[in-house]
Amino acid sequence: MPDELDICLSALFLNKGKDVLTAKEFTMYVSLDLRWMQIRDADALMKTLVKKGLMSKTGDYLRPLKDTSLIDVPVAYRPSEGLIRSLRDQAPDPPAAKGSDGSSGLLPVLIGEALDAGMEKGAFVSECNRISKRMDVNMEVAAVMILKERGRDIMPLMADVRASVLQ
């Protein structure tokens, strides 16, 4: 009888309809599309599946190491709370200086600068996203452009922005 991790792996790949996923695609699909768990828990699930030998990771690509079509997946399967709790217990808390996506802690600093300048957080982040996409630059670069435009002194932040962009 397959354990819950086998069923979870099979349900994921059968629902997605692919036999290869990128790591980002895996976490986004599990958390946002299927709404099984938070992104942090989805990342822990991915690492657990790889660690237990149920899935391989080559570069950024993930593949199941079992034939997922051979496992009976219940209709409307969702991982149990017990599985999600065990993933949370295994996953170390993210360091304070890192964002949930692994980025540097610079963006929160830039948001703080924007708040000090009287901008609303949502509007600032939205504007950063717009500029980032339109000009094809990092969020940090877009944030610095906006702050400079609003008259903020950005020179103390430039070394950190440069390091973030080069990272």
C-alpha cells in the first residue's frame, strides 16, 4: 500500500499532466493552483520527496522516480493535516535577512524608505512591479528609481542594490 507521500506525488503529477516540473513550477502549483499548502510547506514537500527518493532533481528539473499512473489517487485528494504538520516540523524557519523567495532583505528596506517618504506600501510595490516589467529591471532597481524620483537620498543603498543585482 502506498504511503501518503507516494499518493501526494502521484496526485500532483497526474493533476499537472506533466512528467517534469521546475522547482518553482512545483511550489507554485502545489500552493497557488491546487491550494494544498503554503509556499514554504510546498518547498518542504519538494525537498522531502527528493530526500526520500520519490522524486529526482536534476538542475532545476524535478521528475517522479515512480510510475505515477500505477498509484490509486482518491478523487479530490488533498494532503492530510498530519503530512503538512510534519513538513512544517522538518523545515527550518527562514533566516530573518531573507525573503520567502530567497531574495535578499533589501526590498523590505526599500519599502521602509518609501513609507518614510509618505508612500503607501501597496502603491509602491505595484509601481515597482510595473517599472520592473516595463523596463526589464530587478525590483530593487525599480524601487531605487522611484525613491530617487521622490527625492530620497539613495546613495547609502546603492552598494546593496548593486550587490543584489549582481547576485
